Amino acid sequence: MTGGGDRILEADEDDHHLAASVATEAGRLLLAVREELAHAESKVLRDEGDRRSHDRICELLARARPGDAVLSEEAADDAARLRSPRVWIVDPLDGTREFSEPPRDDWAVHVALWARNGSAEGSLVAGAVALPGMATTLATAEPPALAAAVDGPIRLVVSRTRPPALVEALTEALGAVLVPMGSAGAKAMAVVRGEADGYVHAGGQYEWDSAAPAAVAAAAGLHTSRIDGSPLLYNRPDPLLPDLVICRPELAGVLLEAIAVATPPT
């Protein structure tokens, strides 16, 4: 876990620390944008945040890893990434709604690296989720230790504006409690930080929504998968990756079984 004063790493530094420093620097920029445009309309703030963070991330990655491809929410998809052995998957500003509602801090910056590593499917090899409003970055460089289990009902983080029906069904079946929160990154990191026990999503996402959170969660010892238990696969021709489960490892079987009951095959 790193704070807000990290230096920007150069090309000879490892990918884990590069992901952390790029995410942290983009988060620092977003805080400055938030202050600069404090009196602007929320759409202006959201758009400027997305644009400036994307530009800064691409600038830093181009400097440090000029041969790598980038898949970003804020840029047109280039099919050349499918032939690249290394692809950075980034969400320059995850949770634009929350970003535009100061002083909310449940928004994030996602930076993850996918590498082929000699396999057809490849895998995530590094990642970082910056939580600028909390002055912290969680990353594979220094994975946080798995928090101790908490007595009581299962705590599931859920969208504060549009909770999926699946999670409501799980709440009823498992006697779980819901923890409303903003961005996907903030929700996943709440599980990593021990503030929740699981994050289940089935309402539609893309690779940039989950790549960095999944990388950090897996490094911290959490379970990560699709809602059917299959692996999360990245750098696919279609970047749509509509569902995921991130949870404490001892809860994976319980959650996946309950999900299977709630979503019978069609």
C-alpha cells in the first residue's frame, strides 16, 4: 500500500511499482482537477477528469514502456493490442459520478498489466488501484495482508445507485447485508481492506472496470472469478466482461453456490 507521495518510476523499474506509481500520479492529478474545477458543472468536471487522467497515464506508460499496448476506457480500441505480448488495461477515472460529488472518496484509478507469458490466454501480472480521496494506492507491488474474518452476516458491497437484482437475491438467500458504495475499484478494495466480505457484480462491465481490482485482490489472497466460477480473462477481442466475484476465499463456495441457484441456466 502506498501513499500520495510516490515518485514517478522510470523504465528500469518493475511493472508492479510502475502500475502503482502511474495510478498514484493520475490520482494526484485528479485531485488537482477537482480543486481547479470546484465550481464547474458536474459534467465538465467528469469529462475533464476522464480526459486529463487518460492523457497522463498514457504519457507515463509511453515513457516507461514504449513498446506496450494500452486498452483504456477513454480511447478507441486498437485491435493491434491483440497481437501484443503486453497490454496495459486502464480506467483513468472509475466512478465519475462520485468524483463529481466532493467530498466523496469512493472513486478510483485503475492500472493493470496483462501479459501473454507463453500462453494463449495470458494473465494479469501487475496492477494498482489508487483511491485518491483516501490518499492511498493498493497494488500488487506490496499486496495488503488478508484481513481477519469478521463475525456477523456476510457484507456485500453494492452500487449505491443501481444494485443488481442478483445481489438482492443473494442478500435474501444468505442473510447478507449490503454496503452501498461508488466505483467498482472502491468496492473491490473495500473487500481487500477488510471493510466488506464480497463484491458480486452482474450488471455489465468492461475489462478496465475489473482488471486492476482483480489483480490486487488476487495478490491479497482473495477469490476472483466470473459469477459461474470460471476465470476472468483479459485482452479479449470484445472487452465486455459483464460479471465478477471478488470475495474472501472461505466464502467463495457459499457465494458461487448461491449465485448458481439465483441464476439457473437458460
